[in-house]
Amino acid sequence: MSAVTGTSGEERTDYTHAESSHIRRRSLRLLGALIGPVRGRLVLAAVVLVVSTGMQVLGPALIAYGIDSALPAVLDAADWLPTVGVFAVYLVSAVVAAALMGWYAVAAAHVTQAIMIDLRTRIFRHTQRLSLEFHESYTSGRIISRQTSDLDAIRELLDSGLKELVSGVMYGGFTLIALLLVDWQSGVVLVAMGVPLGMLMRWFHRRSQATYRASRVVSAQVIVMFVERMTGIRAVNAFRTEERDDAEFGELSGRYRDVNMRSMRLFGTFEPGLMAISAITLAVVLAWGGARVAAGGLEVGVLLAAVLYVRNFFSPLQEVAMFLNQYQSAAAALEKVSGVLEEEPSVPEPAHPAALPRASGHLLFDEVVFGYGEGKTILPRFTLDIPAGQTVALVGTTGAGKSTLAKLTARFYDPIAGRVSLDGVDLRELSGADLRRAVVMVTQEAYLFSGTVADNIALGRPDATHEHIQDAARAVGADAFIRALPDGYDTDVNKRGGRVSAGQRQLISFARAFLADPAVLILDEATASLDIPGERMVQQALQTLLADRTAIIIAHRLSTVAIADRVLVMEHGEVVEDDAPAALIAGTGRFARLHSAWRQSLV
């Protein structure tokens, strides 16, 4: 796991020096990787900005020349040529500077959008590749925060922040050089006032860094809570937690307000300080220059140019301060984004995958040891052989290891020790494409994505024809109700399949699995959320779905177990009973007692 998360899953701000250095290096590597493909366009845009800024700085010098040289030429000799020349140069420089700034704005926008689409794609692709372990510990709200508010902060920095910094710094630098050339003494005054100015800027930078990092953390927490409560709105309504949630969300919002107020107070101190330094510098230059004008040592036009240059020097510093504002927010966002991108899959792709053209479905768990994270061991040296084509039902109490067995079979996790093999090949040696083609899991949730019914059935086989999709639906008994939908197979199921019932969603997920035609099918409590009619409808589909393939059924309802060839009763990660359903029912073991209790509950 990266340094941005602690063991509790909460995002941290109390980094050690070593962690902070690592995070900065990680963020800079990501920034460098993003800039690399657009480096040429970025350099060209920078050159255009330099030329445009240089032309903008000419103004006060031209005014000084006009007052001190061109105007006397008109008054003394009626010579208008210097005045026309000043006017022409001033006009051309202004027009060219404006045109170049417009060109820069378009070029910078192209660069920004290229970087943002690259970053969005990286996050989406990488989070898709990450293992189930990451997604079970990293909440969906935090992922959404990475893709929304964090990327927005980075985009704002690239859109306007960099322009404000570069133009502000360059404009200030060019202005200082021009002032030293026009009147070096006024330039010395400005350089001397750079000492308190630098102290003010350093103070603002250090204080705002911690403030904006805290702002990003609280902002993510607000998004996480909102997403979780809206996703689990049924549980919120069922347990009447609205008032408690309101209070918790209000407390989070209050913290978000407080951290934003701290940033506003920083600006409330920084901006008056900047104005005071600017006013003092301008007063000193004006007083010292006025004394020299009175003594005949300085031209009036030069004094005016010096005053204009001093004023112009401080004007873009407001933009630099705004950049620091955006930079702190974007830097904190980039830290979190780079942290996600640094995560490595706990179930990596093999460097040299073994070939598996067509699996038969023979599964073997050989001395498998497994536990989640630092928790207790779930499977202690577990061994199990499932021949190809056999349907195995797993029953047992919660925590016995049934779902863990299914997740290892689908290679959502890898064992700590031992091996899980398919047709003699360790699952860790199979490519992701071969494994997903050979092993398919159908869960209790039966998740349907936004889109048509046909799209959802073809999820595991996107190249399937409409006839193949219909054949799969017909095979599991879903064709009739699908045709009865408003647009048949082209009906949009809406978010999470809101247009169809739980049983119908499960049949669609069965059709999806049937079309994928895996060698091994895992049903993880696939009928647990169904009512009796829905369960009967699904049971009929299971007969077709499980034919001629290896199947692992995890079920709390013993009616589902009846179709199995073999039942495994698990306790504490071990198989305590293993036989055909009829043999276990006829015995006196745990399954027989469970079956008897289930039969009595139906009376």
C-alpha cells in the first residue's frame, strides 16, 4: 500500500520527513510522465509567452522616451517623427503581445486537455487492473474523489495557475531588468524591498501547504460519506439513521468550512502585507526620484517610467499568490492521485503465462494457506480435489471459508502458501484473459450495468451475435420475460437493473455466464436474495447452466444443494463432511441436522 493511507483506511496528513520526501518524488515522477508526451508543445507555448511578456514590458520605457525626447522635439522643432515612431512601436507591440497571448491561451488549453485525458485514463485503467483486495479496502467515494475533485484541482492549476505563475514571474523579472536599465537607483530600491517580500512569500507558502493538504483530505471525506449514504440509502431509511447522518455530515461540513476559513485568513494576512510592501517601495522610489528630478539629475519621463515599473512589478504578485493557492490544492490532489497509481495489484499478471487453450475444469487446492491481510488464517493447509464436470456445493456457518474458497478459485486473491491449479496449471501462471475465460463467478448481487439487456448478457463475450445472446437467454429461461420488456433485448435496464426484479436480474446474470461458456462456474449465494417463486425460476435455469461444467455452489438455502453431485460441509477453513447430498442426509452428521431443521422450517 502507498503512504497515503494508514492501516485504518483513513487518509493521513501526519507524514514523517521520509514519507513526505517519497510522496514529493512520486508526485514529480507522475507529473514528469504526464508532461513528457506534450513537452514540445509546452516549450513552444513557453517561448510565445516569453516574447509576449517582453513586449508588454516595453510600455513604460516608450512613455519615458516620449516624454523626455519625442515631446521636446515637437515643442522645440515641430519634429513629429519621434512621436509617430513611439506611437507606432507602442501600438505594434501591444497588438502583437495581445495576439501572442491569445495564441498561448489556445495552445495551453490543448496541453492541459491532453494531460488531463491522459491522467483520467491512467486512473481508470489502473484502478480496473488493481485486485479485489484494493477495492475492498479503498472506498468507492475515495475513488470518485480522485476522479472528480482531485482532477479538477489539477486541471485548474494547469488551466490558469501555471499561466499566472509563469507570466507573473517573467513579467516581474523583465520589469526589474527594464527598471535597472531605465534607472538603476530605483531598481536597487526594488531589489532591497525584495527581502521583506521574499519573507512574506515564504511564510504564505509554508502555512498554505498544510492548510490545503488538510482541505483535500476533508473534501474527500465529505464526498466519501455522501456517496456511501446515497449508495446505501435503503439501509439508511430502514434503520432511520437520517438524523445521526445529518449530524455527522454537518460535523464534516463544519470541518471543511473551518479549513477553508483558515486559507481565507492566510490570504487576509498575505494580501495586506503585499500591498504595504508595494506602497512603501513606490513611496521611496517616488520620493528619491522626485528629489533627483528637482536637482536636475533625473528626467521626469524616467521617473514616471520607474513609478510605472514598480507598480507593474507588484501587480502580478497577486497572480503568483493565486497560483500558490491553486498549487497547494493541486499538489495535495496530485499526492493522492499518484498514491493510487503507485498501488500494485496483489494478484499480478505472470511474466510468462502458461497456455490454456481450452480448460476441462479440473480444480485442485494443494496445501493452501490463506488469510486476509494481517488477520487470522482462514484456510490452514487446505487440500481439495474437484474433478472436471463435478458440481460441488459448499455449506457451513458464516466465516467457515466458503467465499474465500470461491475467491481463490476466481483468483481474486492468491494463497499465502500452497497452490490452486486448473487442469494442473497453477492459477498464478495463467494470463488474466485465459483465467477469465475459464472461470466465471455469479454473485448474489447480480449486478447489471447501465445499457440494454443484450449488452449486459454479452458482458463476458462482447463479440456475440444477437442470435447467440437470445440462445443464452432461452437456455436459462430468461427469453420470455425479456421479450415482454418494453423494447425486448434493447430495453435499457437503468442503473443497477432497476427495471427488472431480483429474480430476473439473476436470470440475466445466468445468461451472461452461459454465453461466456466457462469451464468452471462459481455461484456465490446466487439465490440468497430471491423469494420462493424467484428461487424456483432460477433453480430451473441452474439445471441448464451447470450441465457439462465444473461448478462450485455456495448456498445457505439447502434447496440449491439438491442439484449438486457432492456436498462439502466446512468449519473453520476445513472440510468436516464430504459426500453426495443423499448420503449426507441419510447420516447423522452436521448436514443431516441442517437438512432436518430446514425441512421442519418449511412445514
